[in-house]
Amino acid sequence: MRYQTDRSRVHGLGSAKTGTAHFWEQRISAIALVILTPLFVFPLAYNLGGSFDEVREAYAHPLNAIVAIAFIVTAMLHLYQGLQVVIEDYAGGRWELFLLIATRLMCSLFALTGVFAILKIAFTA
Amino acid sequence: MANVNQGNRPLSPHLQVYRMPLNAVMSITHRATGVGMAVSAMLITWWFLSAATSEEYFATANGFMTSWLGDIIMFFSMLGIWYHFCSGIRHLVWDTGSGLGQRRVKRSGIAALICAAALSLITIIIA
């Protein structure tokens, strides 16, 4: 016997209230990262440890700058989505609430900081 | 319930003596590398911010990133991201419903480990 009401069944959102939205968004960011990760990591490995001017010149190049911005934004979104699942799995009650809020704020802050840094390098180097 | 065999019944797998299959270890490692890379992301953002700020600040951040501690963190971050990358592609394939048989899971697990090692080696050569 079904305990769901006809209305909740037709909405198809289940007990999480948001249906498959989180799952789907996480796959989208994962697919984006499959493309962006090699494009970001290889140049980063090359430039890490370079001089101030070398690093600025490298990331002032539009291709590096756009890839870096796209990677930082997508990676921070994906990091939040992943940490959210981990927190929901292992934490409960007030801790869960606190960690979810703190994680979201931190990931947003680091995404903004990264984008600001790359843009400033790109426009001033 | 008088004839119940009390002493010789099979036990369900006990966590401390259960030898975890490769795939279980890989699943946990996927999570661990994902969480761990939060630290890498913060350090790299800091490094970019320093390059956007001033030469002195960059010397500080770059100095840490190229110190022995920074090198160790970046080395493990690099292993972590390539592992998570290869393992993640497996998860994306599984999400389509394919590659889920016992033999294929084992084979793709070993393939992911080899790919992650190869990508790490390329990264080390570039760096």
C-alpha cells in the first residue's frame, strides 16, 4: 500500500523536498570539471613556483584567466555540493545545520576571492 | 527455540576483521580526497590572491607553497585531484547504469588507479 498522497506522488519530489535537483546539479558540475581540471591543473603545475612576474603574465593571458575563473567557480560549487552530502551523511541536528551554513559561506567566499584575484591579475599585469 | 545452535553460527561481516574489497576502499578514498582538497583549494586561492596583491605578499605565499611543507601538501593535492578525477569519471559512467557488473567494476577500478598514476606522472614532469 502506498502511503504517499496522490499530490506528493505527482510532484515526485520525495522526502528531501527537492527531488533529484541536487544529484543532477552535482553531475553537471562534475562533467564541467572533467573538461576544466586538466586545463587548469597542468598550467598550474607549470607556473607554481614561478616568479611574481612570470605567474602574473601567465594568468593575464585570456585563455589561462578564463579557464582559471571557470575552474575556481565550478570547483567551489562542486566542493560545496560534495561537502553537503558528506555533512548530511555524518552530522546531525545543530551540528549539521552549522556545518552546512559555514561550508556554504566559506565556499562562496573562496570562489569570490579566486575570481577577484584572477581578474585583478588579468587586468593589471 | 530449544534446539537453536548457539555457538557455531556464521557472523555477518565484522568491520574490524572484514577485508574490504578494492571498490569499497576506492569509494571511501573518493570522499576523503574530495574533502581533503578543500584545504588545497584554499591554499591555491591564497596563492592567486597574493599574486594579485603585491610582490612582497607573493613572496610569502609562494615561499610557503614551495617550502617542504607546501611541496608535500601540493604533491598530495595533485595525487588527490587525479584520483578524484579518474574515480569521478567512473561514477559518472555508473550513473548512466552501465559498468556495474562485478568484473567490470573491478577492472575499471584498476584502470582508474593506473590513469591517476599516469596523470600524476605527467604533472610531475611538467612541474
